[in-house]
Amino acid sequence: MSEVEGKLQGHRDGHGFLIPDDGQPDVYLSSQEMHAVMHGDRLRVRITRYDKRGRPEGKVLEILDRKKKPIIGRLLLESGVWLVAPEDKRFGQDILIPKNAIANAAAGQIVSVELTEPPSLYSQPVGRVTEVLGEIDDPGMEIEIAVRKYEVPHAFSAETQAQAAKLPERVRTADLKHRVDLRDVALVTIDGEDARDFDDAVYCEPHKQGRGKTAFTGWRLIVAIADVSHYVKPGEPLDEDAYERATSVYFPRRVIPMLPEKLSNGLCSLNPHEDRLSMVCDMLINAEGQTHAYQFYPAVINSHARLTYTEVAAVLGNTHGPEAARRKDLVPHLLHLHEVYRALLGERAKRGAVDFETTETQIVCDDNGKIEKIVPRVRNEAHKLIEEAMLAANVCAADFIAGCKHASLFRVHEGPTPEKRTALQAYLRALGIGLGISDDPKPGEYQAIAAATKDRPDATQIHSMLLRSMQQAIYTGANSGHFGLAYPAYTHFTSPIRRYPDLLVHRVIKALLANKRYQLDAGKMNVPEPAKRPGRPKPINPATASTEAERWEVVGAHCSANERRADEASRDVEAWLKCRYMREHLGEEFSGTVSAVTSFGLFVQLDQLYVEGLIHITELGGEYYRFDEVRQELRGERTGIRFATGARVQVQVSRVDLDGRKIDFRLVRDGEDLPRSSAKPPRDKSQHKPKETPATAVEALEEVRRADRAAKTARKTKPVKPARAPKVVAEAPPAHPVKAARSKAKASAEARTRKRR
């Protein structure tokens, strides 16, 4: 059998998977093989066998490298022994802590641990406490855990802080050389109410040019972006820290910025009524929404107002309202922006760009960091206006760089893989949808299906399947277009304060404007080798990247990986907050919608709280449910009961696992709009109305079997340990009417026998 090397990824159930370096299929490692290794270790494994589905299983031969990063967990004292239960359940083993190595931490506190002895076949890992983070209920503790759990850099180096301190407080006169003065142009920023860094400002006016057939009629759209590259130079400490982070990380009530606050919220932020350096994309947009011409140039601007999405939407909705009265000087410019937005939107529809209407949520916290409420984030006309303006500027940046044949980072979004395309085609046929996708799908086909099914009750499920079939967008040096937006070339230019790829694009454009070429410095190659991703070629090893194209690929892979890391950390914090919030609602009933169906149960999103939880398949009734992967539904084999995405259900919050970030529901009743085949599962309603007498002996015996299964399930349910998860209010098991039902069945059978005689 072959031997492979790779990185170990643990699983909370005790087993693990080796992710091979060469992109081969993951190798399963049993819980016995995991005794001497830990999540994150590099191993050499021998493949010993293949299971029925052809998946490899292996045996650990050698530990090549141990994970050296600190481990975050809760310090516990059990039977006189100190140990730390890791917050990341993929580690699978508690860490023993000698009594003299707890660093004055108290039992129950969250700590950071450094391993002093690795695990072996016969012993647990041993470590020492290096940092005490605090109590689990301290405000912001979930963020402190997440940034360490996902290894998000959260402290700037001393060199970076020193360099930032030397920067000026305001724009200096010397900085204005060779810049276009746009301070008299009524540029404005439009952002959310809670935004603190403003990296884009916009302005629009009608524009006419030429005569006859060559005449142009449309708009001049100016998008001014903060000129971060003027202050952050390659090779300097500011640049090194920014590249290591690659992106800002946004949590509820806190941001881990890519740049120090003096830059992100001060010198680079386009604050109102302050001179700021910017890179400008100056575009001419015709009446059809097409970009007729564009140019890039460095400029100095002075934002005339800091507007919010809500305020701009109110002005556009009523030009004679109070909001418009307060901004009467800017109302004409906002109307022009809306006009060019409508033109760009029309061109978007002609392109066939995919546009799914999704509901995003916003977590509103109190001063202690606890959730007060979760509200939907509604996208109004102002959101869409800014989005279209930014898309136009990004496309111009990509076109300019591609036209000059200069290496850079592109934002690439590829269409479905052959496997996902086949699965989607089968799914659409199973639902009887008249539209489908071809073997070489185009974005317009996706958009046509989304538009045709938007009013269906299962529209959420259909749109979710369309999204899942497409690949994740990445940063790469090789331009292959953006499938979702239907652009032949696309990049990110508009957010250099919070995204490193945008900063690189600014540097490339500046170099091209100066008739030079931008060269990546060698320090950008000092990053870990990225992991192989499914459906993609093996990534380039940074240590061997020699050509310019390979170096840009390394940088793109680094930025893509850190973007995913930031998303995972944000989701982890949101999940923790929601679990903590739902602990206060244990035992309460809510209505909800099935958001996803799996082989092990239903995920349901609550209508009022916008929180998602799981109804395990064992809670759906006393029969066997088969998962239909094509239709994405669970179907009862005996009764034909179906549960599919979009179904309306009534649930009770039965369990909250704060450590596992899981919320469990119990099915109470289905909604009224379910199809007849999705009938209500059996439920004991003896407390609400008299139980109906079974009509036949067969029905009576079936009722006995259901009651017996329910009683057995209740007895098998294990109580939750108070130290690890919040206490769950257990339900009282239903009454067990075995004797009465058997008597009824026997009497009914004897009566029928006498009647036949």
C-alpha cells in the first residue's frame, strides 16, 4: 500500500482525516490512530485498506511536525486533576496541566495553553497555561476565543505601531503634488450607520459630448477610493502586518482591522469635510449602462457629507421629505446617481448576471456583548446604487490591467464543476422545472431559473441549490472571468483599507500610470504552503515560486485562505452568541422554515429570531426516513411523510450546546402550507383533547407500537452534563397505554369474529 504525507484534520467524534499534500483523496484515521497525534500535526500515513465506497483508510507511520500554536480551552479541576478542555473540538483530547503550571488561573476560566509533552499511545498531552483570558461570560470573550482559535493576528508589531505613530495627522501640502484637485466636486460617502472607515466616495452628473453619430449622452460617474498605497509602502512594517492579515475581520461590536486605527479610521478614511488622498476611477456611462470611457488618476478630495443607506433611500423615495430638506444641496447629485444606477442595473440584466435575493441578518448587542435582538438587514435602493458603482469601478480596474498585460490579482469566480452541474441538472428535472442548465452553462441560465422560481414556496431551496453548484470566488493571478457577475475580467479595487488585494491593485495601477511595472517583493513568499482544495490544481509551493506568475498565484492563495479564515472566525462568534441567546428560550415554541435537509435531520430557521437549529431525524416520528439526495428531502417509508426545504414547521427549543455551537429543536407540529404528503408526525395530544378510539384492532396495535417506541426513546435519552452544556429541561415521557390498548384490540378482534360467525 502507498504512503502519503499531509496535515491532520481532527473530528469532534474522535477520528480524523489526513489531507494529503499532493491533492489525493483524504485518508481516514480511526480513533485508535488518533491517540498519539493531534489536530494540525503533519504526518506520514500508510494506506491500509479501502472501504466499500473506495475511500482510503490509513495507519500513522511517522509524526513529521507537531502543531506549535497555542491551544485555547477551559480550565477544569476534576478529582484533584487540572486539565484544559480545548475550545476547538477537533483536538479530541483534554490537556493535563501540572498544579504548578496553571499561572494563577481559576477553574472555569478560559486560558491559552502551550504543549510541553505531546500525546502518546498511552498518555494524554501535557501543557502549561501561558495566558489567562478570563471568565466564559465576560463581555467579548467569544471574540478573544475566536481570534486565537482561528489564529487571526490581532496585535500589531511594535515596529508597525512606531511607524504608524510617525505618520502625520492631516494631509500635508507636499502630498498634493501631481494630483488632480477634486475638492470642489460634491463627492459623498454612503455607508451603514455603524461604519467607521470610509474608503469610497461617489459623484454623478449628466454628460453630453460630441455631435451627430459620435455624440455621447449619459453620465459622468466618479468613484474616489482612499489612496492607502501612498502611506503603506512595500517592505515596510505596516505592509508586512497588513499582508499577514490580508483582510479586516468583522465581529459584532468589534473589528480586527488590517491597518492601525490611525490609518483605517483617520488618515485614509474619507471623513467628511477633510482633505484626503484618493485614487479616482472617472467613468462615462451611456444610457444603456455601458462604460463608454474611463481613466484612473491620483487626486485630492474633500467629502461633502457622510450619508447613510437609510438616509439616501429616504431621499430617493421622497425628494420633498425631511431627509431631502436637510440635504437639499446634494439631492440633484443623488438623483443623478440613481439614474446611472438604473442604467447599470439594466445592463446587468442584459449580461445575465446572477442576482439572488437573500436575507442577511444583523446582530444587535447590548453594552455587555449579549444579543438584544437579531434583525434582518434589508437591502434598499441605496445599497444597490453603491454596489453597482463599485462594480463598475472594479471592472474598469480589471480591464485597465488586463489591457496593459500586467500581472495582478483578479477576483475569479468559476462556474459549476461537472459533478455539481450533473447533480443540479438531476435536481431540476426531479422538481419538474421547465428550465434547466446546459452542459456548458452560462450565468443567464442561472438567472432565468432564479427569476422563474422566485414565487414558488420552495424558492429558497432552489436558489440554495443554484448557489451550491457554483464554486467559491478566489484571488488568483490568472484571469478566467467572474461567472456570477458575468464579467470577462474582474478585480477588487474599491476597499484597500480592509482588503490587501485591493491595495496591490492600486500599486499596479499607479505603476502603469507612471509607465513602470510593479514587482512583488520576495517577502510575500514567506507564507505557509496552502492546502489542496477540491476541484482545483495543487497550489504552488511559495518556496519554489520563481516566475512572476507563480508569485502572484502564491499571493492570491494567501489572500483567499485568510479571507476564508476571517469568515470562519466571524461565523464562529455569531454561532456562539446565538447559542447563548437561545439558552434563555429553552422550552419555548417558535414557528420556522426548513432551511436545509440532510440525511440526519432538518435545519430550521426561526421566523422571529433568525436563528437556525437542527431537528434530528430521531425527532421526526417512529418510522424510518430515507434521504432523497436528488430532491433534497426526507421521506417516511411507511407513511410517505415528506420534509423538504421551505416547509413550515412549529418547533420547541430542546437543547443548546454552547461548546459545540449547536441548537437542537423538537418538532411540535407542521405548518398549514405543507403539502398533504407532509402530514403531521404522531404527537401525544392527550392534554388538549380526548384521544380518539381506534377504529380497528390494527390501528390500536399500531398506536401501541408508537407509544412503545416513544417510551424507549425517552429512556435512552442521556442527560446533559451541567459543566459542559446548559441544563436542558427534559420532557416528561408520554403515558404508556399498553395494557389498555391490548385489551381494546383483543375485544375488537373478538367482536369481529363473532360478527363473521
